[in-house]
Amino acid sequence: MKKKVLIVFKYPRGNWNKPVINKFSNYYDTEHLYISDYSNKNFTEVVSDINDLIKSKNIEIVVFDVD
């Protein structure tokens, strides 16, 4: 069974996100989300939602897209 990974992107970028997701999908059961989708929430709510997702889907690895 593949390990589960969550990739956290800041926002959708057509040229970048899809190839990264595809590469990880070769080795991991891959989930992804965009922080920009949480623009109506504060920091604490975003962290709580991400932590809930990690727990509910038993995600083992989290990768952050950072500058």
C-alpha cells in the first residue's frame, strides 16, 4: 500500500502544480489543496481544517509549496 501525501499549494498554477502532483502520484497516494481556497478563513481555522483532513485521511507526509 502506498503512503499518503498531502501537497499544500498557495494557489493554482497550471504550469507547476499538475506535474508536481503527477510525480508524487507515481510513488504516493496523493491529495492536494490550495491555501487560496481558504481566503475567507483566518489562520487558526485554516490550520484546523488542514489538520482535520490529515487525520481523516490518515495522511503520513505533508509537502508545502513555498517561495
